[in-house]
Amino acid sequence: MNILLVAATKEEIDTELFKNYSILISGIGIANSCIKLTKTLVQEKYDLVINMGIAGSFNQNIKIGEVVEVIEDTFSEIGFEADKNFQIFSQDIIKSNYTNSQKTKLKKAKSITVNTVHGNTNSIKKIIERLNPDIETMEGASIFKVCQELNIACLQIRSISNKVEKRNKKKWNIPLAIKNLNQTVSEIIISL
């Protein structure tokens, strides 16, 4: 099986552990991941794309360091304001929500893909009321979209580095999240 591992930053992936696999460092954000992944998939055929990275959790039942499989992802900021309310465009105008069938035994998560990570209590409250996500990332829905458009199987595996709350990096644990992420993705690949 020809597998492509996609991470936003080189810090999120253990290149030595995955030295026998193709790795794409997409860069942070929706635009970077769409452009770089599309260019890569047009040049070479892959059977599976595994999008791996860290994420922030809104869900208090998902702990820091826990690894989840994203099975639903939404571009949370593609839409319009209707006075005081924000609405996502209807699916017949633009597809902004992507679902993926369960592929692992990991806890399942509903994600939003954002351009700006949340760190303000008011905006956090609003996004929870509007979409009730478990986690947020800056690339996930874009990876799903590209793979869906090119008809390539895709997994999104995320490890929680922090809670989505008023920004306080002292409470984050990026090293634990990255360690658990790489170990879990390695186990998933072995099980394929």
C-alpha cells in the first residue's frame, strides 16, 4: 500500500520513525495544505493519505495527549453574517462539511478547520453554540476535501496538545501530544 503522511509542520512527525513512507510537510493552514497536497497527489498515486497533527480540544472528555480519529470536519468560517448570526452556506452552494467513515478503533471526533485558532472566551462560546465541535485544527477539512475530490482514501488522526480556552501556553503539552500521535499512527500503519 502506497501511503502518504501529511503533517503541517516537521515538528509534528517523526521522520526517522516513518523513513520508509512518503511524507509531505504541507505548511500551516487551509491554503498551504490544499495547494501542496494537490500538487503532490497530481504527481504521484497514493492509496491512502494520513493527515496527522496536533489539535486543540473543546470537549472536556478528550484529554491532553489523547489521540482521536476525525470523522467529521467543517470549514467553520465559510459562510455569511446575517445581522448578529453567522451561517454556513448551504451545501448546494459550497460544500463546507466533510464526513469520513470510521477506520480505526480510536475515539471519534467532530472537528472544525479554522484560519484563526480560538483563544477568546466569547468566540469559543459562540463556536460551541453554533457547531459544537470536539476539536479544532487549521488543515483537516482541506485535506479531506482534496482527497475527496481526487477520490483517494484519507484518515485524519489528531493528538490533543491543549484545551481550547483563553490562550495559556503553560497548560499545553505539545511534546506529549506529538509522542502519542506518532506512536499511534505507527500502530495504525502496522495494522493495515
